[in-house]
Amino acid sequence: MSKRKHDQRKQEPQKSVVSKAVTTGFVSGVLWSGIGAFTYFFHFSEVSPASFFIRSFWQNEWTSTWIAEVLGVLAVALISMVTALVYYLALKKLHGMWPGIVYGILIWLLIFLAFNPIFNAVPAWGELSSDTMVTTFCLHVLYGVFIGYSISYEYHDFNQSAK
Amino acid sequence: MANKQEPQIPISSYLKNNEQVMDKRAGVGTSFDLGYRKFPVLKTNVSMYYVTGLCETPVIVELMKELLELNHLDKDEDIFEQIHDHLVHQQVEIVETIDDALVEMLSGLVVFFIDGERKALVVDVRTYPGRPPQEPDTEKVVRGSRDGYTENIIENTALTRRRVRDGRLRNEIMRVGERSKTDICLSYIDGVADPGLVKLLKKELENIKIDGLSMADKTVEEFLVHQGRTPFPLVRYTERPDVASAHLLEGHVLVMVDTSPSMIIMPTTYFHHIQHAEEFRQSPITGSFIRWMRFLGILASVFLLPLWLVLVLDPSLLPEQLAFIGPSEESSLPVFVQILIADIGIEFLRIAAIHTPTPLSTAMGLIAAVLIGQIAIDVGLFIPEVILYVAIAAIGTFATPSYELSVANKLCRLLLVLATAMFQVKGLVIGGMLYILLLVATKTLNTPYLWPFIPFNAKALFQVLIRMSIPFTKYRPSVVHPQNNKRQP
């Protein structure tokens, strides 16, 4: 019995954990930036994914339509695959959801403080409304938890069952 | 289960001594439901103890007939052996202490003490008062089996065994409770369920120190999963044998508690609470549709009211397309107070409906719907929109298959409404985040509560979102850590 069990586990190679991490990043990007677009629709936040990745670089008629929002969400999803990979390489050994929360906050600071000059369509740090700050902050925390907790859980679960 | 304070009393070879102890310990002369009969067999006195309400009289009569027949024979063999051989029943056991004999007697077995013997015989003749298996009220389906678990643990194991005729299905029984001596059965499939979990549960069950388990399953649950401060239900209950055996086959562990028809399924996640047997009785696509509608209802039951409230409080948030939302006329009460009053009113109704007798509940519904709803608007207490949104949220609550989850969600909704009323957008967003983080932080028996959403598991989440057709579900869910992953050998 135990021998057969072992064989089954071997069918799942280490690289599947990496690909799972990348998938996690993609889904996380779609989900949370999708909700971000939703909060933009209801004016909770002045910025949407499209403000960052579409409207900062092109200002046409179509950039304020829903197509731009969808493209913005997709852009976030693609970039999230990288952030998930970074988390996998650097922090996968940490436990629980707190590292994910911190990771999310770091990304939020990075985007709104460090990278702010790149994004023309996003107001500077001091000019953001408090609602925008809170909404984007919460979304990034959830985004970070989603990526961080999923990757570390998958990593520890895999290592535990492989023993 | 031995009582640590008092040492176990061995059975004396003098029948008189045993009778005295039985009188003293169980009050056989005092309690009228305890029966006692003394009769001679082959010139030896035999005394018989039983509980009048829990035994099957025809069986006892048959046993006595057979024993008294012995008097017509003249044999010099060992009297104990002879009596043992002539108890015509498949379940006869030998006990050596009065304590064991007492427990067995009080469970409904009949005990025979024989003069000159240091052992007693117990025969399982019990029949518990109970109802036949019926369809459970809380988990109805349009088609499918209509039997449900009952209050009798033996019947319940039988109902499960009917569906899983596997020799590897294990039903381990133990007694918990110093005074109540309640039977608890741990069911799992050996070679599928996680042995670590089974061991952990067994240890937790053995460590329960309490006098009685009157609230049966719920009491046991609170000992097993350490609830803490989360309002969310940490185990899933089911009264349907088909649901229970489906979970057994997935690698879950079942805890049955005597006197309760609700089986505890462990480990459980949030998404176990929003599935229903009905989805599996429909075609996969219809089942998925039902499931999506249910998710929508549950989502509405938590987030619809606060979202609407924040849009009413600050109409500038409304997108142009939705500008019609929000009250057109001024009302005398703040909107959030109206929401709270209406929601609390529905809560009154729900609580009252649980214990109102059926003839009165019609009248109650009438009062609630016609009088309060309409007149509250006419008087100017509520604006019509409040009633609409509160009603949708309430229906979303009722669409939640798990009753426990619906109440917990209702509590969260009230808190979200309060937070939104105080801090508008910030209250709603931070409240919503805390709701999700609270769920993420919850763990039951080392299982993350929001799995497979956070931590994310693509395959499992896909199966939650889409009701897969059974031939395509080839693997057991990894969250139960099954010993054998494959469902289809």
C-alpha cells in the first residue's frame, strides 16, 4: 500500500509547484485587479488597473472604455505571474498568511511611491484621495495574501507529503 | 472509561452481595424503571436486571423460557457454562465487575448474576425508542434517496454500511461522558482517510472530560474543533446517508454521536458549506448553474446591503448608468437605521418561526408580510428600497444550504452595515477585507478554512465552481490528505 502511494507522489514533480505558483499569480492578478476595476466603476478608487497600464501610456478614445479595463486586468495578471515567481523564489519557506500581507503592502508601496513617476495617469502620492488609498491598500493586502499563502501552503504541503 | 475516584467493584460469588451493591449503586429498589427478577436454574439462584423501557420483552421471555427448561433436565455440568450455552442470542458477553455490568444494564442490556459465580452474563436485548429513517427536513432533494439518519447510532452505522460495503470501512465506537456514557462512533475508510487525522480525532475524543453530552453532536464538535472567536461553522453536518458516504469515499472522517441524527464531517472548509446534494442530482450543467446562483445569493447576503448603503450615503459614487439607485424622497430616519430595524425584524421572524407551531406560523407570516412591510412604508418609517434590499439579502441568507453559515454571514453583514454607516467607503472596504482575512486565518484541524480559494488550488477550485460530472472526478480532494489519491481504481 505505502509503496504504491509513494509511486503516485512521484508522478508530481517539483516543477509542478513552480507552475502552480505561476498560475496562482495569474489568477490572483485577474481576480483582485478585476475587483479593482469594479471599485473604480463605483468610484471607491480613482485609479483602476487600466490607469496604470493603459491610460498612462496611451490617451485615446478607447482607453476610457471597458476594453481598456479588460486589457488592464490582463496586464496585471501577466505581471502577477512575475510577482508570484519572486515570492516563490524568495519567501516560499515562510508559514501562514502574514508574510503575504507584508508582501502585498510592499507591492502597494512600490507601485504608489517608487514607480509613481512612470504612471502619468495616476495622481501623485499626496494627491490621492483617502478612499483611493484605503481601497487600493486593502486590495493589495488581499492580493499579497492570495499569492503568499497559496505558494507557501503548496510548498509545505508538497514537501510534507513527499516524505 | 473507569471511574478514577472509586475502584471497580469485582463481582462477588455471593449473589446477596451483588444484589446489595446493585441496590446501592443504581437504586434498583428506588427507581421504578429498573427491573429485577430472581429465579432458580438447576437449584442455583439467578438474578436478572434490566431497564424496563429499553429492552425487548419477547426476547427476554424467550431467554427465560430456555433457562427454565434447564430445570427439567438433570445435568451435573458446570452451571455457568450451561446457562451461557442456553442464552439463545447472538450477542452474549461476560463481564467481571459490577461497574461494567451496571453500564451495560443502563444501556438497555439484560444482566444475569449467578450465585456462586464471579462473572455475570450480559445479553444485548436493547431496543431504543426512536423513529424510522425519514427524509431530513433541512436537506431535501427533488429526487434521490429519502432515508435520513436517526437518533440511533446502530441504525446510523447500518445506513452508512448499506452504501459502503467495503471491509475497509471502520466504525470505531467509544464511550464519552462520566455520567451519560454516550456512544460515539468514528467512521472512516482505512487506506483512504488520513491516519494522522484519525489518530488526532481519537485522542481528542478520549480526552473529553464531561459529565454528559445532552446536546450530543454539538458538544462533541466544540471539544474537537476549538472554535475560538469565529462565528463560522467549522464542521459540516449532514443527516443524509448518501452525503455522508460520498464524503467517506472522498477521504473525510465521520463522527456519529448517539442520540443525534446529525453526522459531523471533518475536515471541512467554507466551500463544503455551500454545496448541496441537489446539485449532484441534476445534470452537471444544471448543477453548476444552481451552484452559481447559490454563490450569488450568498454573496448578496453578505455584501449587497453594505454596498447599497455606501451608494446611498454618497450618491456621487454612483456611475451614470446606475444613477437611479438610491431613495428619491427624504426619509425621517437615517437609512442605516432603517436597514438595521428591517434586518432585525426579519431576524425576529426567523427566530420565531423555529418554534412557532405550524397553525400559528401562517398568521405570523401574514402579519409580517402585509401589515409590517406595507404599513411601515405608509407610515414613513421605511423607504421602499430598504425593504427591497433587505429582502434580497434575507433570501440570499435562506439560499445558503448550511444553516449555521447563513447565521454567521448574517452577523458579518450587520457588522459591515455598521462599519459602512460609520466610515462609508473605508468602512466597507476595510470590513470586507477583514471578513476575508478572518476566513483565511481560520483553520480547522490543520485545514485552511478558505481552501481551495486561499490557499489557491486551481483544480479543486474548478471543481467547486463547476459541478463536474462524476466520471471526470478522478482524484480525491488533496485537502483531506488521502492515502490513496485515485477515486477510480
